[in-house]
Amino acid sequence: MKQELPVRDFKDGVYRQFARIGKCLSSDKRLELMDLLSQGPKSVEKMAEATGMSVANVSRHLQIMLDANLVKFNKKGTYVIYSLASPIIEGFLNSLWRICEMQLGDVTRIKNDFLSQFEDLQTLSMDEVLSKMEEGSIILLDVRPADEYEAGHIPGAISVPMEELHHCMDRLPKGIQIAAYCRGPYCVYAAEAVETLRREGFTAFHMEEGVFEWRAYQTQRS
């Protein structure tokens, strides 16, 4: 006869496994690395550059995430390229961001304090931007790095990485509105891009949503 597993042993065992993920997510640096990977695969060197961490520190954090099966990697020449282990992790991260913003007032305060430094920053919702794109009355710029655009972007958006914005402005028409988006609600590139464009005489708007929100929007409509 098969021996039954005591209920307490079952509960202890399964919640102990859940805690492995919780412990992995207890580092702000690991959360930032996972947020970066939600935008597309990246090398250790790229993540170190984006976060201001050393390659050694990034590697240590990635090893912890590997042990929890949250990331995976493959080799491309001499580089090791990491990505999230499953698309479901991206959804989990965005749920975590929303929970934190709802339950922790400091999140909204920090975000609003940062955005308040941009004078007259105007934000359009994704619905408004997509509607204007259908009318042909607005251009949508994706100001993330080019590799993130290639990994996935909102259809119709033009890739203009933040570091290339000044060089590309001569090719942007001033007679049409421009919206800019980046990695989502907690990314700074879009707000910085809009401020730069407005200083140069463009009518520019900030869009808070990113690719994840667009995918969720499409799922709801289908």
C-alpha cells in the first residue's frame, strides 16, 4: 500500500519551494535585472552597463536566479546571453509592480517626484496614442535600445534609441505630434525624450505603457 504523505509535510514542502522564489526576489538588484530581461535577452556585460554594477556582481545575481529557474542562458560566440526562463515570469513581474504601487505609497511618491522635474510633461494613454496612430496624427517613438526594439515592440513604432535621439531629430517632422514610450511605467527614457523633443519645438507626449501593457491590451481585445 502506498504510504500517504502527512498533510503537514506536504504543506511544509510546497511552501518551502515557494519561498525559494521569494528569497530570490528579495534583492532590488535582482528585480532590476529581471526587469531588464523582460525587455529581451541580454549579455552579462550589457546588464552591467545598464545597471551600473560590475560584471562580477551581475554574474553572482544571475547565478542565484538560475538556481531558482527564473532565468536561462545560451552562448553566442564568446558571450553568454541571458533571458527570462518563461514568458509567465514577465507577467508575474508586472503584477508585482502593480501590487507594490497599490500597497506601498512610497512607490507612487517616488515616481511622481521624479516626473515632476519635467516641466509641462503631458501624458497620453496607450488607447489615445493607438487611436491617433490609426488616424495618422501621431508618430510613436520607441526610445529603448535597438536590441530591445528588435526583441519586441508596438507595431508602427519607430526605433529611436535615447542615445541617438539628437541625431535623428532632423528626420522627424515638426508638423505632427510625437509620443514616446520605453520599458513601462518605471522607465525614465520616455520622459527624458519628450523633454528633449519639446525643447526643440516638437509637440511631444509621454506614454507610460510599454510592450507588456500593449500585449495585455491585445489579449483583452481578442
